Amino acid sequence: MSIAVNNKKSTGYNWELPEILGLFELPFNDLLFKAASVHRENFDPNAVQVSTLLSIKTGSCPEDCKYCPQSAHHNTGLKKESLIDVEKVITQAQKAKDQGSTRFCMGAAWRNLNDRDLPKVAEMISTVKDMGMETCVTLGMVEKEQLAKLKDAGLDYYNHNIDTSKEYYSEIITTRTFEDRLETLANIADAGLKTCCGGIVGMGEGVEDRAKMLQTLANLDKQPESVPINMLVKVKGTPLDNQEAVDAFDFIRTIAVARILMPKSYVRLSAGREEMNEQTQALCFLAGANSIFYGEKLLTTANPSENDDMKLFGKLGIRPENKENIKDCAA
């Protein structure tokens, strides 16, 4: 099974690769102006959606993703942990809500969701939903029947990133295919859930790979409601530990092109913000990023503290998005 892509007749989006590469090649100021203009047409430019991510099952994942410290194929010293208790999820979700997060995301280091874990995960979802927060999970590959049960429990978003281009994918992961990723995305769409899907910049891929990754996302039947753009976090013990750092301007360009291609999607600054200075993050917000992960840890890697984020928001005149300040024309 493969997921269909957009065409102009059905949705209006049919981005061709030369068009996308042309955006990447624009003078930096022209690209940012174009992206910022698209952003303002669809969102409040000074409101940022805030999410919190919690690892509900850590380590010993059977996948061999070269970037991931949770892979059982890599020796990163990460301690394996079982699926956590619902009570811990409640505590962390309440803390996140009190600190301004509106969406609570739960991630498990699994290749795929096992039916034996489904009831407990569903309980976590329903509990967080009852607290008045949006819910999101990332649990690996998932079947339609499982997704229906998660939706019934109150799930809003399912995260499943494609990571990179189809052509570069096998350089990063060999234990599942790019087509497996697309099939899972098709299952999520068929279940009527919102899709959270993005990728990683800085794994040794070229500009064309970044363009093709964004092309795949932008030309889906329905563009993802949330698009996380991650900067590679280099973790000792992973095959990408010594990968050359991506240039900040190249990362900002990727954010800007994502905004132009997917005008009504939330574009999220995800992993890697710990390595970004305030000026880089500010330019990302100008380029159209309007969502962040909030908190001191993203699954197992560092993230700026809540206080640091609020200080930066204050300097920029940005406020966390809530129901009162969502722009009417936003998707």
C-alpha cells in the first residue's frame, strides 16, 4: 500500500522538485520575506504553539536509525526502561499544562505498537485529554484498527516522521523502508487523525534530499497539520556522532521552504534547539516556525529549559498560542 500525493485538481498542491530547489536557491532575505509573508497570511506571527514530549518507554528499540540513541544497535549507555505508569504521565502532563503547554506528546521506543500495550496507552491518552490538552503519540508503525481505538480514547495527533528523502533513507535506516513510513501515514489519514510528520536536517544529506523530503510532505493527499523540523543531535555511540554540523543558515532555509510549501501547517522547531543560539531561533520564527517542544528533555536528549524559552519569547514579543489568540484563518 502506498500513500497518494496531491494533485492540483484535487487539492491545489503539486510541488515540483525544480520549484522547491528554486526556493532554496533564493537570496536569503528574499526567501525569508516570502516565508514570513505566507506565515502572516495564515497565522498570528507572534504566537507560538507549545508542546511537551514525554518518553513513556525508553531504549532498546529494534530499529537501526543511525541518529537515535534509543536504538538497540548502538551503544550509547542509555538505560532500557519499561512502559511507565499512567500516574507518572498524569504528573508530567499536569506540570506541562501548568507551564503553558497545550499539547502533550508521548513517545515509545517501539518498532510498532503491540496490541498488549494498547489498553494502557489508550488510558494515558484519555487521561491527558480529560485534562484539557491536545494529545499526540509516536509509537512506531501502527495498524488502522489500533488507530481507531486510540482515536476513541481521545487521540488528536499521531507522529510518524519520514526523516529524509526516499533516496537517502537507506543511508540512515535499514530495518524499515520508506514505503513502510508512507503506509503508516496512510493509515493515520484513513483513521481521521491529525498527522504530525517531518524530518531531520544535518545527517549528511544534500539540499536536494531536503527538498525531496519537503516535497513528499507537501504533496500528500492532506498536508500534515504539524511538521517538526529537527536539527540532528549528535549522540556519542551513534553512527552520526561525528557528523559535520549543519550550517545555521541552511537550517533556517529549510524552515522557510517548509512554511512556503505547507502554508497552513504548524512548523515546529524540534530537536536541536539546545545547539541553536537565540538569533538562529529568532530567524526560524521569522521564517515561519510557530511551534516548539517545551521542557528540558526531548525523549532522551537535551532541550532548552522553560525559563530560557520564556526569556526568548519576551525578547521577541512572542506569546504562547492559546484558544484566544489563534488566528481565524489558520488551519
